Amino acid sequence: MKYPAILPFSDLLPQLEQFDAIIDVRSPSEFAEDHLPGAINCPVLDDTQRVQVGTLYKTVSAFEAKKVGAALVAKNIAQHIESRFLDRPHDWKPLVYCWRGGNRSGAMAHIFARIGWPVSQLDGGYKSFRTHVNNDLAVLPQTLRYHVLCGPTGSGKSRLLQTLATQGAQVLDLEKLAAHRGSVLGDLPAAPQPSQKMFESSVWQLLRHFDPAQPVFVEAESKKVGKLRVPDALMDAMRASPCTTVELSMPNRVQLLMDEYAHFVTDPESLNAQLGFLTQLHGREKIAHWHQLARDGRMSELVEELLQKHYDPAYLQSIRRNFGQFDQARIEALPDISDDAFHRAALQLRGCATHHASV
């Protein structure tokens, strides 16, 4: 084969995991928004340099821009080879891509090929990958079987998903992928949500590796997790799937939430800032009362009130409307929030889901 091999994404997909490196040569900001799974960023033009070259195109001429751009690209590729790739063997097999046109990835792929590495270049770049993900997410979710964990806030659904994953079950943890717990208090400290494109790529990457013969465990979610939208076809498939309702006593729910939201327990003013967003729903007087509970350190009392007055009514109103099989859901009652309780519940859930699928 002649290198660089310029191939469409449909040809590269079956061997995507076989490349020794997937190299995204776009700028850091482009890479941060989204990229191919497992890719590393080796920009041939950084963000500042892209602006510099683009400005020359607009204000001087394409010729001047290309001269400056070529010099920058050559320097950057040389630096990447020296700092990251000099120790790679002769049979090292990289895949290189850029945005669409192939100029940036073509420059690096050409030099890699001249060195002697069997390099491939993604025809159509990131844009072709993005088109494939969009098309796949419209049909792929319908090829899998889901088992939905229902239950009000604090009932242990997320922890049960984590336990299922440790036992080897197929788990789609949308809140983990979205870096958000799915409520007004759902922002994770020091973990901003990914872009919509990155979220969708992460969902796609998991779904395409799942075994259609085995159930996929997923938590009942609304159409948005924080600021991110769950793909429509996935949402439709989830809402038509069998459910298990996870139950936990109120004291255990309060303790579980105190553990999981420890960052709010230790920073009441941060909590109060988020509670302020509920003013329109509950009125200034109720919010002021909750603010005072937080300032007084009466967190367990506050959590119980939030569950009873805000989260539970909203949950009951939404779940039956959106999940068609909720009324036939089996009950998984957890006696406590110990690791052993979640372990036993996960084993029971896997057995029931497998039996349901075989009936």
C-alpha cells in the first residue's frame, strides 16, 4: 500500500482500535470541543497561530498566509516528532486527521510517510467522523436492550450503576459522561460539563461496543443532563424499556446525598447560590428558610425538606409520563447504603434483567 493511505471513516472504523496512535492535528480549542475516541492532540497550528495565518489570508494574500503557515507547520511538526515520536519503531502505525480539507493532516502524514511509517490519513477529517456519529446515533440506540433504573433522588441509582459496572455488566452512565448529576445541584466541583459533541461521541463510543444480546443498564433521565441533550433515539429507546424501581428509606437517602454532595455540605454558600435558582418554583420565603438551614449547619434537615418538597413531587410527576413501563416496574428495596447491600442488589438486578430478556 502506498502511504499516506487516505481513507474514509467507514473504512477506518473497523480498525480504529488497531492504530498505535490517533493524532488530531487541529488546534487545542478544536480538540477540546470534541475529537475521535483515544486521540491525542499534536496541533500543527495552535489557536494563536491559526488566527495569525487566517488574518493574513484576509488582509494580505493567500500566498503570504501560506508562506507563514508553512513555516509554522514545519516547526510544529518537527517539535512533535522530536518530543513525542522519535522512539517509535519502523512499523508504528498512526492515524492522522484535521478538520476537513486535509491540508494540516496532509502535511504531517506526508512527513510521517517519508520517514517510513505506515501512516493513514482520515479523508474528510473530523467532519466525516462527526457525520458518522450523528447518523449512527439515530439508529444504533434502537439495536440494544435497556433496563432502566428508576427511583427518586437519593435512592442509590447512580451507586447501583457503578456497582453493576464493577461486576462486568453493560452500563450506560449518562450522568458520568455528562459530568452532571442531573438536577439544579448537579454541577460537579472542578469538572465542567463537556461540549454537546463530546458527550455524543462518548455515548456513541460506548454504545457501539455493547453486546446486543446483553442488557444495558441505564438510569432514568430527562431529555437534558445539565446543559446537555440526550440523543433522541436513545431517549425513545430508554422510555420504552422495562424498569426497576430502587427504594431506600428516607434516613438512608439523606445520608447518601450528604455523602455524595459533601462539597455542598462543607460550603453552604455555594449550596445557597444553587438553591436560589428554585425561587420561582418555591417562593422567596421558602428559599430564605432553606438558606438559613444551610447557614446553621442543619444539612440533614435541609436535605430531607428538599426531597419532600422539591425532588419527590417532581419525580412522581415526571416518571409515569415519560417511562411507559414504570407501572410494571419490579421493586429493588435496599436495606441500607453499605457496599454489601449494593453488591447484592446488583446481582439480583442482573439476574432479573437476564430472565426478563429470555421470557
